[in-house]
Amino acid sequence: MSKQDDSLNVIEVEGLAMDGLIKSFNVIDCEKPKGYKKIHAIAFDGREIETACIEPDAANRLTMVMNLYLRNWSKYINWNK
């Protein structure tokens, strides 16, 4: 069963993606402030993680970086050393 963790800052969520610990993520709208976005991610251990509400441009940049990590970067991590 997954649980909702407290919101993490953008650097922490990006770090989890870089380390290959994020299974998937999506961008969701914030109610306040209007127009802001947050990243909702699911970790491989089942945790649900969210960032605080951030500006739309920052959310777009973060999704581009996280997509790069999830598709390319994290496949080079060897956890079986």
C-alpha cells in the first residue's frame, strides 16, 4: 500500500529521478496559486511524492530533466555491485 509523503523540494525529487528511484511521474495543477503546477511521482518502493507548487516554466524544465533521467541516465546505474 502506498502512502502520500510530505512535499519534497524540486532538487530532492530530481535527485530521486537521477538515482533511478522514480517509476513514473506526472504534472498536476495547483489550486492556489492559480496556474502553478506540482510534480506527482511514484517511487519504485510505492511511495507517492509531490513537490510544492512551482511556476509552470519551472515545472516544464523539471519534467524535461526527469524524462531524461528516467529514459537514459538511470539505466547506467548498477545497483548489484
